[in-house]
Amino acid sequence: MLVCVLLAASSAISDHRSGAASQASPLRHLTAGQVAVPVSLTGTGVTGVLQVGQHVGLLSQHSLLADHLLVLKVVGTPPGSEDTMSILVAADRPTALRIAKSTGEALLAVVDKS
């Protein structure tokens, strides 16, 4: 069900990108074929390091889920939850599906040098 919601949201986002999107919107950085994917992270030792415009890889306990994803938005740690945070990344649809399938797993972000 989450996959369906993710794909529906990405289609809605792409429809609004035709000019109505604000210049301040993180979605302006999406290229053709990309969708914005929200990702919950654990072990946020990178909380102060992650910034919009950086590229990250996403690791689960089993594998590298994705690499070189553009960070569109960094959402601060929720109050009372110092070990989790969320980011919004740009990804192609197959990568978005891999990330969606990992929902509920502990995910870590590694920051690329670029």
C-alpha cells in the first residue's frame, strides 16, 4: 500500500511542477523521471552534517539500497526522538520502490564527498 501511495504522490508532484511550483520548493531540483522520496533515518550521527544539495547513499542492515541520491530537504529530529530524523531525496522510480520496501527497517545515510 505504501508503494501505491508513494507512486500516486510522485505523479501528483510531477503534475504540479509544470510552473505552479514555488521557486523555494525542494521539488524544483527533480529531473525527468525522478520522484521525491521521504526517508526516515536512524543513528543520526549525521544530523548536523546532512545538508540540502548533498548526495547520500542509503544503507539497510542487509545492503546498499541506493547511492548518490540528491538531498532535497532535511527535516529535523522530532522532539523526544534523538535517534531518528527524516530527509527527502530525489530518486528514480525503481530506487523509490526499493526504499519503500525497506520501510520499517533501520536505515543509515552515508554522505558522498561530491
